[in-house]
Amino acid sequence: MDERLLIEARGLSKSYGGLSALSDVDIAINEGEIVGLIGPNGAGKTTLVNCLSGVVSPSGGFIRFRGVDVVPEVDVAVTRPIVRIAHVMLVVAVLWGMVFSAVMLPTVVFTFETFVAVLLIAMIRAFSARRLASFAPWSRGVAIAFAVSDLITAAVWLYRLELYGGYRFFSVGPEAIQLLPLRPVVILTSLILIAYSPFVVIGLSGSGVLAAFGSFIRPNRVSALGIARTFQNIRLFKEMTVRDNVKTARHRHGRCGPLASILRNARQRAEEREIHLSATGLLEFVDLQDRGDSKALTLPYGDQRRLEIARALATGPSLLLLDEPAAGMNPLETATLVELIQEISRRGITIIVIEHDMRLIMQVCHRIIVLDHGRKIADGTPLEIRTNQEVIQAYLGVDGDNA
């Protein structure tokens, strides 16, 4: 691995239903670089930043930051058994609904309402199984919960087995067709549930399985590793003061727990002073030192953008992701932003900038990555990108020679 390599992503993909926002994107960013991320609207730029920052989990590929797997590479040998578990759960959902109805309906007063409730639960189980096959992060916990519930249900059925001697499987009145005695059906189903439940719980545990569901990528963990970001649409705590916005992000570095905060001991007070001084220093860095006690919502638009950058810097990042930081700025504010980005870079922080202002990108970036329809189509210096025919065609829709 390159000693200067800070973050890399390989084969990164993200799909929303049938729509592919990212498709097999590879990037590698070295320490100290300012990298521009450009492309037409809908190219997948913000989706890529969302994946890098842990806001969304990618559908495929891996992300590695300073040698740490933020999104580990998932082996097909891990995903294939999960898909098999999902198929088994789908069959069990149907079987569970049929047997549970046969057991419950003869003993309840509100037969129709009970049947509808059981049908609804069976549908939820089937939907969860289908989402499990798609590696939806929430489906793993739901699948384990249903498996444990089924194990308990099977034990109760076997314990109460003598009660089902006179029941028939799906018998609804004296004129109904008598399919099977219920007791052997309950025994068989209970044994299936007892065997399948540990199979699901064990099969959905382990670090490799967690990686398949994106369980390692969380925004708080990504921030702790040293990745911070701003947003395309400003997301400040607008009712809080400017200084408190920055202090909130700085609290991630705090070591005092809730008890120390309640007791206000000497260590906690010293930590608060350090956070206050750090926040004040960052406000001076972005030239907002005179607005520290103002509410964030009272700031002009350009100042709010700089405050969001200061808040991101308060987390102490090694990598700063800026999502359209110049959007809505006038030329004077943009020029100030350019100076700020360059000063951040001089402090040793690596920067990825999403921006539509090509003049800004060409002025500050060492390298530019171009996306189009979720694919990476170019990666090079500003001069190389400026003359790249595929980039020109992506933006203009025509060959550069005919433009």
C-alpha cells in the first residue's frame, strides 16, 4: 500500500431499488491532496460522499481509510449462505402463518380479526426475508428476532401438544374438508422451527456477516476515524449560538462522562475550557470570531457556510469532505472560500470538494475525479480534465471538436 494513501474505495456501488446511483467506482486519495469531484447533476457525487462519510451504506465494494476497513470487502462465500437463509425464512413465513392460524383460530372469539393479524405478521416476515436477501441493514436484526420467537413458539407448541388432539388442520366448521389432524402437523412444524432458528442466529452472526450488512459503517465511527463533512444544504443547529455549534462537534473529543458533567468536577470544567478555547480558535480561523454569541440563523449565507466548515474542523479530521461549499455565494465570498480551502490544506488536512463552480475547482484542486451516471469517467490533473473529450461530452452532450 502507498504510504501516502489516505482513503481508497474499490468497486463502490449503490443502488436504490432498480436505480443505480454508483456503479463500480474506484478512487484513491493521498494525504495532503485537494481533490475535486465533479460531474453533471445526478452523476452520483453526493452519493459517493455519503458512502465515504457513513451516511449511507454502499451496496457493493469496500472503503479503506488509513488501512482501517470502514466498509470491509465482502466475500461471496459470506453472502451466499445469507441468501439461502433468506429463502428458508420465506418458506418458514408461509408455514408459520398456516400452522399458527390452525392453532389459534379454534381458541379465539374474534376469528376473522385474528386471521387478519396472523396474515399481516406472515406478510411482514416474508417482506423481511426478501429484504434480507438484499442485505438491508435492518433485516438482520428482524430475522434474528423472528428466529428466537419461533424457537420459543415451537417449545410452547410441543409443551401444549395434548391440547391439539381434537383439532384438524384448517378445519372451519363441521362441513369443512378435514385435511390433516393438527397434532402431527404441529410436531413437524415445531421440529422444523427448532432446527431452523439456531441456523438463522448462527448464520447471521460474525464479523464477515456484519460487513455484508454494512454494520461497520456508521457516521459516528467514521467521524472518530478522522473523516468530517459539510452538506449540500446547510445543516446547522440554527437556534444555537455560532460558538455552541462548533463546541458541539468538539465534544466528540471529550473524556468526561455524564456523571462528571452533572457534578461539574475540576476535570470536567477544565475540559469545557479547552473546548471553549478550541471553538474560539476555529471561529477566528474562519473569520467569525465577532459572531460567536449570535444565533446561527442570523448569519448571512456565506458565513453559515464557513461556520459549517468550522464545525467540521472541530472534529479534528484528517479528511474533509466539502459538498458544494460555494453554492449560493457571491464572487467575493467565493474568493474568501478559496483562501480558506487553501489554508486548511496547508494545515495538512486532505480535502475532497464537490463543486459546480469550475473556476474554483481548477484554482484549488491538485486532481479532479469526474463522475457521469454513477460511473467514473476521468481522473487527472485540472489540465488533463479540461481537455478530456469524454468529460466535455458528458457536460455538453456533444463532441468537443463540434462544440
